[in-house]
Amino acid sequence: MSRGLHEIASGTLFGVALNYQGLLQQRLAEFDQAPYKQPPIKPVLFIKTPNTRNVHQGEVVYPTGVERLQPGPALGVVIGKDASRVSQAQALSHVAGYTIVNEFSLPEDSYYRPAVKAKCRDGFCALGPALVPVDAIADPHQLTLTLYVNNERVQENTTANFVRGIAQLIAELSEFMTLHAGDVLITGTPEGRVDVRPGDRVDVDITGLGRLTNTIVAE
Amino acid sequence: MKHARIRFQGQDHAVTVEADNAVRLADGRLLAEDQVQWLPPATGSMFALGLNYADHARELAFTPPTEPLAFVKSPGTYTGHNQVSWRPDNVAYMHYECELVAVIGKPARNVKREDALQYLAGYTVCNDYAIRDYLENYYRPNLRVKNRDATTPVGPWIVDVADVPDVGNLALRTWVNGELRQEGTTADLIFAIPYLIEYLSSFMTLQPGDMIATGTPEGLADVVPGDEVVVEVEGVGRLVNRIVSETRFFKNNKA
């Protein structure tokens, strides 16, 4: 099941930051100040490089010398057909399906510079357990995301709180870069990221998509 | 030796480059430079450096960084030698950036700078175009500025490390329509290639085909449709690109 997902979703992993209303609202006052000067105009994007790929039930390495590590529960949208300059109305016809993403990161105090050191470490992007076809999800904007650490519920939100919905993201991104078949759009992590430690079991549950499990191990 | 990837009669080939940029296919055929479509010579992730030349940092009124400022580019933005890049309609400032690129040859994790060159497949050249109108102060430089379709020419080839004995002292030059517009030297790099490999591999594994674009010196200027832009790194390669309009690019690239 998991292998099928990783064969299909083998392209670039594009992340969207600040795509939950609660997270954006928390930071808006700060975003009027330097170095930001104004709130973001377009989607705030980052790339999870291929070395970050990880799987359901995979181990996530807690790096030596790092003080804090945080899971990032997110809905993953897997592109099924190249999308260049598509309208919002056409956008979902370019989607193969959905999966769960756990976008691990060191804490982000600042959004000013690219977060390569925080986000591009080996194994910091778990995907799985499966690719759920687009037709199997009635409304991708009504899904509950729940994060469990050692079976305790520690973070919960809903995709109803997106700043930008899936169709709008695909339309805005594909205006300047083609989303290729196999690319994955990581639609954002909500506010309230928590810290995890070596030995922890981390699960992300999204309505209709199952549960993505990873364990944290010391380097 | 120079190694390239080209497309010929609908097939992709790994080739070596000979005199006058003729390419030798694995089956022995020799094709002229203008007979083939040049592809990017590597297709991994690109780690591009911002503000890595002291003069350029000054030009942009920035204090030189104390830690490398790296941003990531994905393969969709690459294009090859002798291809076109597009300028969006209604923007004020699109500029070229001539850069020396180190190409990773084998997985690199926790590599010390004195060992770094052993991890290279070789060197190439890129033109790291930017659309400055779209700069925002979030993950700056943001993807809309730097990760646009076909807006990062790379190539023409990868040259072996042994063929570039003094990588710390190479001239970089950019010509627009034959006029020299940018000139610098890798001697002015703030963070040199061995340091960058040590830095990046200290927290992640660099993969074969990944590239480190080392940044650009001062001398940026606007380019417009119709311009021919040539970026050259001495002893590595001369990479040619032409600017077309957004309208023309998408007319030619969509059926």
C-alpha cells in the first residue's frame, strides 16, 4: 500500500507555510515589522529536498546538537497530471489524491530566510500510509488533523481553517511553476506545534486518510 | 573531460563534449553543438547561495552574512544551454546572475572541507535569473522570484574537477547582446565550495546530482525579450540563453 504511494508521489515536495488562519493571525502583528514589513502577499513556499523523504513506520532521527524538534501534521496533495497555469476551476482535475504528511522541522522563530537547516534534514518528511484517490474524499476542506505523541492527543485542527484552499494553491503556484505529476503539495501545518524527544511515537491522523506513524530515535 | 546530457531525435543521451562543442554519443556518433537540444547536466536539488560575494552584498546594501544564506531550487526551474527563459509581462526588473556550480558526485554527509572535493562530480555554470518585482520577505528569496519554470539555465556540461585546478581564482563574466555587463572572480567568494559542502553536509546528506550554486558578483542589470544572455565561468563553460516574452513562451510550450 505504502509502496504505491511513494512510486506515484516521487516528485518535488512543495511546502506551504502559514496556511492556517490561526497560525497566520498569531504572527500578523509581527509581520508588519522589520524584516517582513508587510504580511505575505502570495503563498509562502518552501521545498523539502528528496533526502527528507520518509515512510509510514519509519524512524525520524533527532539530530545531535539540536535542542527542539517538532512534527508538522499536514494534508498532502499528490499531483496526478502536470499543472501549468490552471484555473481554480480546473485545479482539482490535476490531483491524483491525498495522503498524510508529517513535515518535521526545527522550531521556526523567523520566516525571513529559507529554512533549509530547519527543514531539509534527512528523513524530515514522512508521507503515508497510502494514497487515497481524490474521489474518495468528499470535501478535502473539512478534514480533521490530529497529532498524537505516545498516544496522547496534542494538536488538532481542521483543513476548514486553510488560508488558501487546494484549488487556489494549485492555481497560484502553477502560474509561475509547473506542478508535475508526482509532485506533492504539503498544504501547511496548523498552529501549536509541539516538541518531541527520542523514543517518542508520533502519529498523525487525518479524516479518511488513515494514520501515519513514526518513531523518533537519537542520532 | 566534459560530460553533458542532450536530446537528439526524441531520445536523451549522456555524451562527452569534444572540440567546437561537438558531442560524442555512446554509440560513437559525433553531433554538432547546434544539432542537439542541450539538457541540464544534473537534475538534483540546487542549493543556491545568496549574498556570497562581498561586492554583490554591498550592491544590494546587505551586510555580508556570517553563515551561508542558502535557498533551494527544484528541477522544474532548470533549462539547458541554448534554450530560452521567459520574462513575465509587466515586471520592472528581471536580472541574470552568473554562477559557478559544484555538482555532487556521491552522497556527502558530515564531510570536512579538506575532503570536500572528493565528493564532487565536477563543475558547471548556471544563470540564476531573478524577478525582483516578486520579492517578499518570507523565505527570501522566495520561490516566485527564483524557482520559475525554465528560468535557471544550467550547463552546458559538467567539467571534471581535475580539469579546473584553481577553482578559487576563476573569472565570471556575463554578456548581454555581446556587451560585457558583469565581471567578477571566484577569489571574492565569501564561502568557498569546500566550506559550503562542509556546511550543508553537517545537517543533511547531499545526493549525487545535487548542485551548489555559489552566488554571483556585482553587475546586475535588467534583461528583456530578445536579449541574448551569455554567462561564462573561466575554464568551466559558456552558457547561452535567450529571453522571450511570457506570451511567446507559453504559446510555444502549450499545445
